[in-house]
Amino acid sequence: MLLPFSAEIYFYPTSVDFRKQMDGLIILISDALQMNPTSGQIFIFRNRKADKLKIIYWDNNGFWLLYRRLEKDKFKFPAPSDVSLQITTEQFQWLLSGLDISNYVTKKELKYSEFF
């Protein structure tokens, strides 16, 4: 299973109790974020110590629950008020690599209409 590159990616702005399993996280998506968990979007949750992530994704007929744990480091998140809930694919890759997504600088998108 590969996560789709075109899916919108959201993370829950505060830490969650990691005793919550899939159903508990789905309720947070629906109730707290007021979003549809079966929309095909990717939802990221972190624990209080910021060394673990849970990712929920709907794939046609069921949910995926992915779990990522850093052994000797912490995931780096901006303050909840400093960032929108939605992040880019590049920020997601940075996050999973343990890089600070608040220092992420986007490059200007290039568009060409003529080629040699």
C-alpha cells in the first residue's frame, strides 16, 4: 500500500492519548476536526512526547492505521497556532524524516510552455 501523492494531509493540532486506537482517532477526525474520515485524506496524530505518530487513511473499503516511532529523537512540530492543519506532501516527508516542518521553505513552482 502506498499513500497517494494527491491526497490532502492534515494533522491533529495537539497531542492525543496513544491508547486511542483506530476508532477513537476516527471519532476525533469526525467530531473535533469536523471532517469526513472516509474522504481519502490522510490524518496524522502525535503523542505527548512527540516521538510517535499514528496515521489514518481510508482506502476504498477500509481504514489503514500506520504507526511511526522514533527511537532516539522527537518529531518536530510548530506551535499549534503557527501552522494550518493542512500540510504539503513535502512537509509530510520532512515530518516522517524527523525534520522540523516549521522551517520548511517552499520553492517557487516552475511552469514551462516551450521546450527546446
